[in-house]
Amino acid sequence: MLKTLSKCIRQYKKYAILTPLFVAFEVLLEVIIPRIMSYLIDYGIDDGNMPYILKAGLVLFFSAVMSLVFGVLAGRTAAQGSCGFAANLRHDMYANIQDFSFSNIDKFSTSSLITRLTTDVTNVQMAYQMIIRLAFRCPIMLIMASVMSFMIDIDLSLIFIAFVPFLGTGLVLIALKAHPRFVRVFNTYDKLNESVQENLHGIRVVKSFDREDYEIDKFKKVSDSIYKDFSKAEKTVAFNMPLMQLCIYSCMLLISWFGARAVVACGGDQQIGLSTGELMSLIMYSMQILSSLMAFSMVFVMIIISRASARRIYEVLVEKSDITSPETGAVSEVKDGSIDFDNVTFYYSKSADKPVLDNINLHIKSGSTIGIVGGTGSSKSSLVQLIPRLYDVPEGSVKVGGIDVRNYDLVTLRDNVAMVLQKNTLFSGTIKENLRWGNENASDEEIKRACSLACADGFIESFPDKYDTYIEQGGTNVSGGQRQRLCIARALLKNPRILILDDSTSAVDTATDAHIRHAFKNEIPNTTKIIIAQRIASVKDADMIIVMDDGKICEAGDHDSLIKLGGIYCEMYTSQTKGGSDDE
Amino acid sequence: MNKGPKDILGELPKVNKTTIKRLLSYLKAYKLHCAFVFLCIIVSAASGALVSLFIQSLIDDYITPLLRDSSPDFSGLLRAVLTMGVIYLFGILATLFYSRTMATVSQGVLKKIRDEMFSHMQTLPIKYFDTHTHGDIMSHFTSDTDTMSQMISQALPNILSSIMMIVAVFFAMLYLSIPLTLFVIIALVLILLLIRVITGRSGRNFARQQQAIGKIDGYIEEMIHGQKVIKVFNHEQKAKEGFDELNEILNDSSTKAHSYANILMPTMNNLGFVLYVVIAVAGGAIALGGVTNFGLSGIGLLTLGTIASFLQLSRNIINPIAQVSQQITSVVMALAGASRIFELLDEKPEEDNGYVTLVNAKYNENGEIVECKERTGIWAWKHPHSDGSITYTRLNGEVCLYDVDFGYTSDKTVLHNITLYAEKGQKIAFVGATGAGKTTITNLINRFYDIADGKIRYDGININKIKKADLRRSLGIVLQDVNLFTGTVMDNIRYGKLDATDEECIAAAKLANADGFIRMLKDGYNTVLKGDGSGFSQGQRQLISIARAAVADPPVMILDEATSSIDTRTEAIVQRGMDALMEGRTVFVIAHRLSTVKNADVIMVLENGRIIERGNHEKLIAQKGQYYRLYTGAFELE
């Protein structure tokens, strides 16, 4: 996992090296400073030697400035390195997601992909910054400060060195104890968000059933468990500071006691033993060492927290798209719009007990119009999604223009097979921008023509900004029927060999629906048209109507022959026209 | 620093005093806790400051005199060390106590705010939900609360203790030497000026980063939702380019923001050393020059202990200042979040001046309706009058609209002069193009929106007089977009009537034709629905929602495109369920499919907010008007 993630460091590698280097210099200077101070106190102030004070002061000043410079440099490179790393992570993840096939997308839910790209990346970025900045700082500080204090007085140094394992163990124990509690809190957070989301979506239901109080009770239960878990977790972490203080204060007092005795014993002479200044610098070293441990424990906690995030990022990064263009000899031209399904059996997951499509054989002539009807779950959408190779078939083969779809260059194939999905989306931007998804270089005339075919020109022209009307995210500012017609126009602009409409006119009124079909018939006769619909009227005039049930084609033929057959189709037809006039 | 956080942080959102006041008012419930925390913080900060003072006493009172002593007596020092030990112990305990108490307080406050937000949200009119995106509302519960949580549980106590520390150290300095303190003050002012520049830049860039994150979030959300469309249109490269552009902006602002944030600590730390040098030199000069030192401790010569201790103090004052300046950004961000939360809390709740309520009723021996406690299956409207008398009207389910006008905004009327009478048990259908105003009419009957002009009467009572909750309970509703809740199938059906027994729920499911498929599920009625019921087909979910409406057993039903997203084969099953549900009820049906509305008692054809034709199917067909043309497919509605 670490290997994959660290590949994303790339051009920011130099910062990952520079930062610890700068940090090391900074620490070195920080450790030298207390030593110089002790000289300043002993030889300067104590001896009343003003020139020495000035000299030492100058050295001290210079060291502090240098340490500041390195500190600032380290801070900047750490920020550049970690933010850049995060940007690379986002880039790589997003790029990989773009290569995902439909089945890859289905595996991760949309909301989980979003969290992975945002919150998870932020967590990893913070951890990474801490690692390159603090994870090196602490050991370096620990070693250098120890060396310095050993040089001053070994016995006294042992006092605070003894506290290091004590404090370290304590901090680790607290972190280990708090971690599962925090994990629980995060899970409950998800629940809380879920319950708010659900409530927002269903607010009309809540209000209609007068269930406001019920919902509030439900919410309070979740918020109550957050309260309990979170305060428990925080109470555990609350031991950190006091533990730290306990160690620092104990060190202070012990060093004061033994130090004072040592100073007095040698008469405060540096050459023989310990001086006042040295005692002071020992106290500073003890604080430096212990607080570096504290920082280290924060790094530890951050790494633990970010581990889950790192894993989630990793999962996206290593997800391999299972559908790619053939490496060599990809066909880059679609000859015609004929489609053949040969013995196709299909399932979404290998562990499924029942195939979604069961041994389908179907041959569609180029330029014909095919209607597909069938109940929900009868695999109508699954069938047509195989044509632009949104999924691969495990058994049998799907051919377009006589060539297996797996042999085509993906871009070529999908450019020639336009599909209006059932769950269709418009993107924020003007109508024109949305339509140009179909063809980047479409002229205004071409756009207008596509819209008129899709019966969308009328309402577009009625908008004050016409084709420059801004579409809100998700297309919320146009009606469902209008959205569907815009999506059809967008697909038409591709000028495809095959056009698939997956229940794309359900929100369009019957008359408009008829209009669109009429236009298709006359204006794009050479394009193969596949129409999935609920309304029998939408498919009635097709050259061939396919009735699907339970993953199988159970009836096929034109309207009249299917009515004569008296099967499912006939039943649907009568149920939809029951009680009405004899002829629709 | 004394110029206030707004000044320091430049472009960060403005903080107003009322937000702070209001936030603090949440602490009121924890008065005692807060007092205790405050006390503990003082103790903890004071003991911290004593660390430095002890060094002075160690050197001046013990080491220096003992050095001169030929037979040093260490018992005094031992006493002093032990005394300090006890004081430190108090300090440590105080830290522990306040940290733990603060956890309770901060999480308690957050819980209260969350609960209040959610409760208040439930009282808001539908208009609020229609005019705000779910993402925006969600963010109050997520990021806004998060930043606030961060502030209350960490920044606030941290700042408080830092300020206490600063005050304590400051007094300790004054105690030791006033001239040296003046030096420190001058140096601190200079340092603060520098901090202001750094935090200002960091704050501005954090605000920019926040914006960039918002933009990239929006982009990701939109693109990933439409990922399948991207695939179908070979639009991957374009999508990547768009992303990279935003990613670059985010990278730039976050690098800057973090750089400034990162350099704050080393800057402070090392300037602390510089300050140290200045004090050492100045102190040395004063001591050597024999200039008299004066402090709160008295007048005398500047001793080595005083200087040493002063040096220590100067380091102790830098740390808390660095802490405060680091925390200010998060406080400002949190206050911005808080003010957004308060905006939600200040949103005006749905008005309800209704006083007519729905009660259980029975007939007494005189054949009059009287109120009773138990469920009788008979409901009555309890109507108190201004003269103190109370009348009861049996709940029948008669709905009449008289000359109703309505607009979602006051400048645009979407419904004009709607008049219709739905008698008990009648089926009224609305037909018309998207945007003709079909759903709007039903929104008015259950008072999701209030009419601008005209009257709506329910069982002869003006619906404005009926309590909204009671009005809505008397109306069942099945919508096109089915909303189910996390829980078992049984829970979801019971949503219609919380005290329904399992038998009642199953009976309702049978009525709705849902029993069959539910029994086929592995866990039957105990099957858990996740999220919004995904894993179930649209038809199955609709059947559950019909069962939910059935168990509520309301006299009036509104079916808004209830079968539009179901294929016709499934629809036949759902339709049977709905037919059973409609039996004996007043029903308003909206449907695209004319086959669904054919057998309605009255069909209203709507166009641009007006009823242009009305009558039953035969009559409208005979009339050869809009309905006829629509029915025969010869006319385009939109």
C-alpha cells in the first residue's frame, strides 16, 4: 500500500528530502542554543563580563536567526511537499476513476468516491506532513539533546532519560485506548449524516405523516450516542497533558534538587563539575526532549487515524479498469449499425446465482428500429449496455457492424453507439455546452437540427437566453421531460450509427414522444434505433419488438404478430389501453 | 492582537458579536462546569508560571548562598522542592480535571446544537427544502458543526489557558523586574506585528483553500454522479482536464496556507530565543552597571537568579502567545460556521394558527358525535368557537377549492381560479403537461404551501383553521419518488401509524399487494432496508410506500405520479394495490398515463395553471377538446 501511495510523491520528492534536512539543521541549532546560554550565564552574567555577554549574545542571536531560517524553510517545504502530494493523489485517483468501467463504478458508491477524494486525501496529507516534519524532528531532537546533556552531566541526564520510556509508554497507551473509541465515533457520525440525509430526502413524507417528533426522537438517539462516545474518547485523550506535565515537573524538581547539590558540591566551577548555567541548560534539554515525545505521540495518533484513509485511497488507485481497448489492432471504424448477440450470457458478479441475461441470440439489421419492453428487472437495460461495451460479456459475443465489440477501439465504438441512459444527467453549464458533449465542434445549425429532432427546440427558444440558458447542476431548472429531450439531442449530435434510448421519453408527453419517433424515422433512417420503453405506444411502430422477461427474450416480432400471439405483449397492450376507445 | 481577530485575518468571514454571545449562551447550562474549568485553568496556569519563579528562588535563595556556605544545609532546599512538588501536583490535577470536564461541556453543547438544528429543521416549511440544496443543509450538520466542535473542545480551552498563562507570567515578570518587563513588552509588540502578517496571510489563504475545496467538491460530485454519461460520451479527457484545473488552484492555495501556518511556530520559537538574547544582554548590562532594579518584589540589585528566571519566563510567555495566534484562525472559521448554523436556527418555522383538531369520536345514544379517547375508527374534527362552544364534524374527506390562486413567489402566479369539489369517495384526476400545476394543487391541499387567494375547505372547514399536523394526518400521500427509511420493511410500513400491530401492518401490505414479494424476501418483514431502500426495485419500493399509506388509513389520498417510474407490467400489480387503497376514499390522482386516470369520476385538464376542461372520460372524449387530442396523441402539450 505504502509503495503505491508513495508513487504519487513524484515531483515533490525533493521536498520530502529537503524538509527533514532543514528540520535536522533547525534542531541542531535549537540544541546548541541552550548550551551557549549556559556559557552566557556562567562566564558573562555570573562573572560580570560584559564583552563576553555581547559576544555570546551575538552568537546566540545568529544561531536563533539561522534556526529561524531553517524552521521557515522546513515549514515551507513541508507544506509544498504535502500539498503537492495531496494534489497528485487527487489527480491520480480522479484519472483512474475516469478509466473505470461501469462495473468499477458500481463497486464504489458515488458518495464514497467523493469522500475518498476529499476527506481521506486531507487526512493522508496531514499525516504525510507530520511525518516529514515531526517524525524526523523528534528522534533527532531526542538524540542531539541527550548527547548535549550527557556532555554536561551524565548522572543528571539519566534522570530525564529515565522519563522517556515512561512518558512514551504512557502516550502510546492513551493513543491505543482512544483509537477504538474514535473509530466508533466516526462510524456513528456516518449514521448521523445518513439520518439527516434520509430526512431531507423524505421531508415530504415526514410532514405528510406528521412524523416530525418521531424523526426528532430517532435523531436524538444517534446524537446521544455521539455525545457519549465522543466525550469518552476525549476524556481518554485528556490524560495526555497531565501526563506530560507530570513528567516535566518531576524532571524539573529532581534536576533542581540533585543539580543544586552538584553545583554546591563543586563550588559552581564548570571545570570541576556543574555550574548554574549548565543546570539551566539541563532543564531546557529535559523540556525539549519530553515535548518532542509529545509531538511524536501526535504523529503516532495521526498515522493511526489516517491509516484507514490511506487504505481507502489505495483501493481506488489500484482498481484496474476491466474494460480497455485492445492493445494492438484495435478496429477504428464502425462499418454499419448492425448488431448481433450470439449466445450471450451475462452476470454482474461472478457469485450471482442466476445470470442477468440468459443465452441471448439477437440480430438487428442496420438502420432498423427496435423496441424493447418488459417488466422492471427483466434486464432490458443490461442488454443494451453491452452494445457500447459498458460491460463485458463473460460468455458469447456482442458484435457491432459484424465485429466483436472487444476488438474496437473504445472511443471509436462509443462515438458510434450513442446511448441515452435511463438515469441521465445534464451538467452545470449552458444548454449549448451540454449539447456539445455530443460533438465538440458542432455548429449552431447542427445543434438546432438535433434539438428539433428531439423536439427540444420549442422550449429552448422560449427561454430568454435560448441556447445560452444556464443549466443548474443536475438540470434541476428544466422539467423532467425537457431534460430527457435535451439528453436525446445531445446523443443525436454524435451522429451515431446506433442510437439507444433507455426509457428516455418516460417524462415526455405521448404526443411529443410520437413526434420524436416520427422525426427519427424520417430524418435519421440509416441509424439503428433501439428504444426501451414502458409505454407500448413508444414501441408500437418498431420494425421489431422484443419482450424481455427474467433475462430472456420471450417474444419478438412486430406489433401485429405479437398481438396475435396473445402473450405478455398483448396483455401489456390491453392493460394500457383498457377502457379506452378501441383504437389508439 | 488587541485589534481583534477580524483585523488580523483580513478576508476571513466577518465575526459579529451576537454570534459569540449566542454561542456562549449555550454554555449557560454548564455554569458550574464552566466555573470549575475556569478555576482549574487558573490553577494550572499559575503552577506553570511558578516553574520559572522557582528557578529564581533556586539560584538566589539556595545555590548562591549555599555556595558561600562552607557546610551547606540542604534541608531548606528539600522543603522548597517538596512544596513545589505539592503545588505542581495540584497543577497537574487541575489540568486533568479541566480537560475532562471540558470534554463533557463541549460535547454537551454540540449535542444540544445538533438536536436543536434537527428539531428546528423539522418545523421548517417545505419551501425551505425546495429553495435550499440538500448539500447546503447537510453542511450545517457536517462541516459547520465540525469546525465548531474543534473550537469548543480544543481552541477555546487552549486559548483560555494560554491567556491565563500569559497573565500569570506577566505578573511574575513584574514581580521580578519592571525594567526588564518593559523590554519584553516592546519586543512582544514587534513579534505580534510579525505574527499578524503571518496569520493574516495564512488566514486569507485558508479562506481561499476553503473556497477551492468547495469548488472541487462540487465538481467531483457533479462529475461522479454523471460518470456513466461521461463514459458514454467519451468525455473522460475533458473531465480530467477540468479536474486538474481546479486541483491546481487548490494545491496553490493550500500550499500557501500551510506554508504560513507552518512557519508560525518556528518563527515564534526562534524569536523567543532572540528575545532571550536581548534580555540576557540588557539584564547583564543592568546588573553590571549597578543600576537599581525594581519590581513588585522590591528594590535591589539585579541578581543572577532574577535574570535566569526572567530568561525562563520570557520563553514561557512566547509559547502561549504562539498558541493563541495559531488557534485564532480556527476560532474565526468556527464562528463563521456557527453563524451559518444560527441562520438555520433563525429560519422562520412553518406557521400554524390552526385550532381545529382531529379526535377519535363515537356516536352517543342521541346520535350525536362525541369525543372519546379510544380508537373507534371514527374520527371527528373538533372545532372550538370563539363563544366557547365546541362542535364536532365527522371526518368524511370532502375537499373543495374555491377560486384558488397561488404562486411560489409573489410575482408569479402559477395557479389561477382553481375551483373544484371532491365529494366523499370520489376519484379526481389531474392531467396536463409538466409545469401545468398538477402537483402544486396537491401541495396546497396539505398546506405544504399556503394559497394566495381563494379558499380551500375540508369537510366544510377552512383548512387554515385546521392544525397542520391533523390536516396532514387526514391525507395520505404516495409520491413518484419513493422515500423509505433505514430500518426493516415492517418499520417502514408502520411509519404510517406508529402504534400499528404487526398484524395491521401485514394486513396493509396485503391490501397493497406487497405481502407476496415481502414474504419472498429472505427475512420477510424483517428484511432491513438500507439507505433509501436501494436493493429493492422501484415497483417494490412503491408497494411498500402504498402499504405505509394504507396502514395510516386516511379518508383522503393523494397519488402523485405514483406509477410513472414503474413499468406497465409491474404497474398492473401496483395498480391493483392502489385500487384497493382507493376504495371508499376521496382520491386525487396525478398521472401521465391516461390509462390510469380513465376511470376517475372527474378528470381536470390543466394548462398553464388553469383548468381548461373537466368531466369524466366519456364526456371529455365526446367533447373532442384538449383531452381528446391528448388521448389520441394528436396534440403536443408542451
